[in-house]
Amino acid sequence: MSNVDQGPKGVSAHVDDFGKISLPPLDQWPDMDWQSVPELAAYPSQMNCATELLDKQAEKYGDRPVIHFEDATWTYRDLLAKANQIAHVLVDDLGIVPGNRVFMRAPNNPMYVAIWLAVMKVGAIGVATMPLLRAKELTYITEKAVVKVGFCCDHLKDEMEKTIAQSTTFENAIYFSNLGQKPGEGNLDELMANKPTTFQNVDTSADDVCLIAFTSGTTGPAKGCMHFHRDILAICDTFSRYVLKPTPEDIFCGSPPVAFTFGLGALVTFAMHAGSSTALCEGPAPEALMGIIEKHKATICFTAPTAFRVMTDLVEKYDISSLTKSVSAGETLPLPTYQGWENATGIKSIDGLGSTEMLHIFISAAESDIVPGATGVPIPGFQGKIIDDEGNDVPDGEVGRLAVKGPTGCRYLDNAERQAAYVQDGWNVTGDSYMRDENGVFWFQARNDDMIISAGYNISGPEVEACLLEHAKVAECGVVAAPHPERGHIVKAYVMLRDQADNKPELAKELQDYVKAQIAPYKSPRAIEFMTDMPRTETGKLQRFKLREMAEAASR
């Protein structure tokens, strides 16, 4: 337990040490390299990422735009004023002290960015959640991170209220509008109205925890990944500085939620670090993204391969001539998708492999270094190798497990078993199967766990199974990835019913709707096949590999 009563009741002069005491033991951390990139080696021991990304940049770029949203534009100075007012709300009204966790829930909009920066300013720990998550998932996150207070966009109130009712820790949600223009009693918009627009940022240590980023629950319940203030800057000074190379004239856009670390870097920290601006869009649909590029003359676009496939077919309908760079992540970029986008736009997409555990992209390539069909090479500051099941290096040209290390790395919140599996001999073992060729280029082969990657989302098969098993008509089930020509893979469920008389055409939709109501809708099976028996081992364990073989055979 931490040394203060965390939460909204009263102000404490103490610091909440939850972050420090919840880190894994130091000998379970991966090796960290802060010397191979000069910018990282020069980081001071005291560092607040909001100071670096906002306060200092506002001094330099004050009246330049930083956020475009619908018909509104915020300058760096506007964003600084908003973040400072919210910081006062956090401290003055909610009693937040450094180290307290603050829950954040919203689609990609300006107020969400201001809130995130305010949480950094006061030295608290941000716990961001994706808008599609349901109360069951949100409750797990609030309790795992011991969160008592947070902010939620007003049109997501229903699931937030359910979470408050279910959670044993969460007490109070402050609601807000996307631009902070709808004052109402108790709302953030009203609370910040008369607050000062200046704030003295907390002088945090560079290795103070500032973010607990929860994974998508790819191998069971979501895992909290703990990142420091210096980590936020490190991804800017590695991938963004040396691979993406943005300028202050660039305008970013993209579909990943800012609640994901991919979206946080892609749409917030990279842009601000470069003095650029970002065009935010609450709707992630490819059509909406194309409209954003056309309207705001965006120059850099981040999204998943699935979206790029759809956007390729829309190129003739939109003026996206402003676009100069595109970055694909979330799942491997298939060669036909890369080629189709290049043929339609002339842009060679930057593919990137990253993870929540590593915070952002660590293998990639840009411009003349791109090898179509390959992911790329470890970016400056990172190392990569291929190992076998015993941890031994494998020769180039052979497939094995990907292991990486650099300035960022895996530090799970209270999960010793998963920490030991992810970090081995100082290396982060990502769960990906890769092959490195004789030129040192890394080629994706497959995932080596039960994760399903569909349209850029990471989905846990066991989580979907657990949800289906809660339905009264389901006796057993197995959920696997099934190949799909447009989405890469889809979630497919093999289901055994309690009563075969219930096997009617309408039942599949009933089960899909049931899953959508319980957990994030994108996790719902897009295909359901009813079974009279399930493949099992002699000890009774479900043989998911046989279900995957069935799904692959059915797709041919």
C-alpha cells in the first residue's frame, strides 16, 4: 500500500509511492541502454515530460497551432492554459498528490490531450482507457491500478457510471466535453472556468512512473505497463527523431486511440516534440480519416493496414495531395497493402513494430531503408535478435522468437509471472516469431501466443471465450484467429451448446450481440461455428491449434 490516502478527499502534503513500490524488482527489469543515442544520454535526473512537451514548446511556438479539431484550432499557448487550469482542478478540487493514479476515458479530442498533460504536470500517474471498453473491463483496470478518481468524456457517461457502481476503488468521475465548452454543475468545464492559466509543474524525477498503460488483454486479463517521464521523451528522441523526422510544418493525423501508447506517440507526443500540430478525429473510420487529411491538409498519417486497404480504394474521392508520410502499425503490413497504397499515392509506408510493454515502435524503416514486405531494423537506441525456445541465438535466415532491448522496456504492474515470461536474460521477448536475413532486416512470421490481431486491434481469445461461456446456452467454446482477405484476421468462435435444439440461425447473432454488450464490440466474433465436439488432449485441454487449422482450411 502507498503512504497516503489516495483520492479526491482532501489534500495531502505527502507523495503517493504506489508507482515505485508496484514496480517489479530491479533484477527482473530488462537491460536499459541510455547511452547509444546522444539526446537520451543528456537527459537530466529531474524531468517532467509535460514541461518538455508543452511548457517549453509553448515558449518557442506559442501562437502556432498544436491541435486541429472539427472547425477549432488550439495554439500551443491555448493548450498550455487549458492544461494549467485542469492541473489546478486536480490539486485544488480533487486533492491529487504526486503518484496518485488518475483515470482518463475519452475519444481523441482536444480536452483529452489537455487532461493527459495536466496529469503529467501534477506528477500523477495517468491511466488511460479506450472508449470502446465496457464497465467490466474498466472496473478491472480501476481496481488493478487502485484508481479513485478520473475524467470521462460526457458522451461516454453510461459505462462510466456502471463502472463506479461495480468498482470497489473508483469513487468519482468528472465529466467534460470535447472542447471544454459546455459548462455544467460539477463538470470539468465548469470547475476549470475560474482557475489560473499558470501552474508550477511538479519537479518529478526522470524515472518517476507517469503512465500505467494497459494492454489489450492479448493473453488473458489486461496487463498494466509502467512507464517513466523519460520514457515518454525517449520514444520522441528515437523513432520520431531518427525515423519519422517530422518538422514544425507537419500536421499529424491518424486513427489509433490516444489511450493506446501507439496513438499517444503518433498523435500527441511526436507532434509536440517537433513543434508540429495534430488533427484529431473522434471517429476512427477510414472515410473520416480521409476527410481529416483533406480538410486539415495533414502531412503524416498513422493507422493500421486494414485502414490503408480501405483508404486505397478512396484515394480518388478525396484530395490528400498534402500527405507526404504514412506509418502503419498495430499488425504487420502485408506486401499487397503496401504496394496498393504506394501505387495509389506514391507514398512508401513506414511499417513499425511496437508494443505497449515497450511503449512504442522499436523496429522500423523509412525512405530508402524500406524493404517492402519486411518490418525493418531496430531503430536507433534499440537492439534486436532472434532466439530459440532455450534463449539461444539462432542463425540469420531461421525463424525464432524476437528479443529486443533499448531505452524502454517491460515493467508490469504486479504481475511477476508475466514479467518473468516477457523479460528473459535482460531482453524483452515480445511474443512475435521473426526471421532476420543476412542484411540484418527483420521479417515477421507469426505470433507465438493466442493473440488475435484484427484490423489493428489486439484481441485475447481466452477473454472472448470467458465472455461467451457466461451465456446460458453455451457449454464450451474456443476462440481463434481466422484468416480474412480484408482485415488480416477475424475473431472466430467454435461453440458447443448445452442443448443442440438451440442450434438455430439466429443464435449466432444473439451470441455476437451478447459479447458486444459485455466487452468492447470489436472483440465480438465475426464468425461462429457450432460444434458437437471439441478437439482436446488426453488430459482434457482444448487444442486451439486444431481450431486454428480448421479456420485456416475453411478460409481457403
